[in-house]
Amino acid sequence: MFRAIYAVAPGTALREGIDNIVHARTGGLIVVGETEDLAFMLSGGIRLDIDYSPAMLYQVAKMDGAILINSDASRIDWVNVQMMPDPTIHSSETGTRHRTAERISKQVDALVIAISQRRDVVSLYLDGIKYILQDIPSVLAKSNQALAALEKYRSRLDELSQRLTRSEFTDGVALYDALSVLQRSELVSRMALEVERYIVELGTEGRLIEMQLEETMFGVAADRAALIRDYSMEDTEENLQFVTEQISALSHHEVLDFGRLAEIIGYDRKVNTLDFPIEPRGYRLLSGVPRLPKLVIQKIVHQFGSLDGVLASSDEELAAVDGVGPVRAKEIREGVRRLQEFVPTDHFLNT
């Protein structure tokens, strides 16, 4: 459905033709798919087989029948066609045009667009799923509202992340601290998907929203991956992928359950997360050091085993790690020192 919405987003030639039909109040039924897949339900009509253009779509929509456009919306194949889908297919629609559209989408792999003649409503049907296109001002208002909420969620994520970093440097980490950041990063990612849906529907009108979203989400995915590598019971790329997929598949209610999150990263779900101490491996902290490649981070972690081991190592031991050397060792020390200075105090976090 995302691809379908993108195909009719503002700025596309197909959307321009649809807008022309809406403004003319002629209504229409447009089927975007391969003619070979639809041939068995066609009756009558005129075969055009001409290049698509918004003006031509507007002209042929003045006729009563359906319009067939190829799957990449580059040619208009048939016009004024009577579509005859299987009448036994259940449809919840009442209007003839929309009922036909729903049945076609359930019967074949095609995007069906039904344009209401009286209500100026554009409905998309794909695999029996219906989506109604909204006007641009409404989508812009909703996207701005969602983006404002996302920025608040990201701000809270940064606070929790800074608190976790401080715990790593000082009094030790409880499982609750790591799960709080993991939970919040998942909620932020899910809210970002909602904003992305609005951006897709806005098309060329959503470029500014897209730039704001990219800025807001910068670093979230990488930080979450480093967090999972740090605190999961198993430290492998396969486990990282498994944990990421498992968390993404959780319902919203399950994401709020710390016991379920603990279980996914390898702990007993009945453990008291507030009091259960865990030790970071160092991926997350080292990823904050500028210009430090992921492969080098992995070698450092494997060499010293934990963040405490990295911090307690001498300059010579750190420089001896493959890919580090004396110069990079000094950069790592300086980067870690700056990260430690950047971490706010408890008083700041609680305000």
C-alpha cells in the first residue's frame, strides 16, 4: 500500500490526472496492472495503447467505463471498459463503482482507483484493502503534529541514553536502564514510520517534513544496534538481527512490557530489572568516538571483553589491538574523555 500511495502522490503524473478528474467531477474507475492478468474480466471497451499523459487520462475519463493503465503507469491500454469481476466475492461497498473496485483488487494483483463523482473522494484498493486519499492540507497538519510528538519522544530518548551512559561510567548499569533506552528507541522508530506514511502521501509536498524527520532520527538505528550488541546475552550479528526483528514484531502493549524485552535479549522475563546488574561490552560507548570504524570497535570489544576492560587498559594495550595503533588509541582516549564530560549530572536529568 505504501508503494500504491507513492504512485499517486502529489508530483506524479498519475496524481495530476486524478486531480483533473476530481476537479471535473466526472468520476472514474482506473485499474493499474497488466492487461493479460485482467483480460478475463473485460467486456467491450476501446483499445488505445498510447503513452500516458494527465491530459489524456482526463479526456478518456469522460466516458463511463473503466480505464486500464499498465503497471508502471506509462501507457493507457484500454478505456470505456466494463469490468466484470466475480460477483460472488464479498464486498462491503454499496456504490457500483466502488464495489467493482474492491472485487477487482481481491481477485487480481492490481491497484484499483475509484474516484467518486459527487463526493470528490479518491479511494485506493489493493488486495482488498481500502485507503482513502486525504487532501494535502489535512495530511500536512497531521504530519506536523506527528513530527512534534516524535521530537518530544526523541528528546526523552536522548535523556535516557545520557543517563545510561553516566551509569556505564560510574555506579554500574541495571537491566532496567538498558531496557528503558531499548523500549524508547523502538517507540521512536514506530512513530517515525507513521510520519513516513504521511511523507509518502504528500509526495513532492513533503520534502521539508522528510528533512526534519531525517534530522530527528539521525543515529537512532545505529545506537539501538550498539545497545543490543552491548547488553544481549549473545554477541553476534545473527543475534542482533534476530532481536531487532523480534522487537519490531511486538505489539505496542508488549513493547511496554520490560519482562518481554528482557526475554528477547536473553534474560529471564521474571528477573527484577531494577536490581539486576549487567555489564556493557562497550559497543555503544565506543560508537560515540568520532571516526572509529565498526570493525575496529568489534576488535577492541573482543580483545578486552567489556567496557570496564577497555577503560582499564593501558595505552600500549589499546594500541596493540589490530587496526588501532598509537595515534588512534590517543583519539579513543580523548573521545571517551569528551563523552564523559558531556554526560549531564543527575540534577540536570531530573529537571
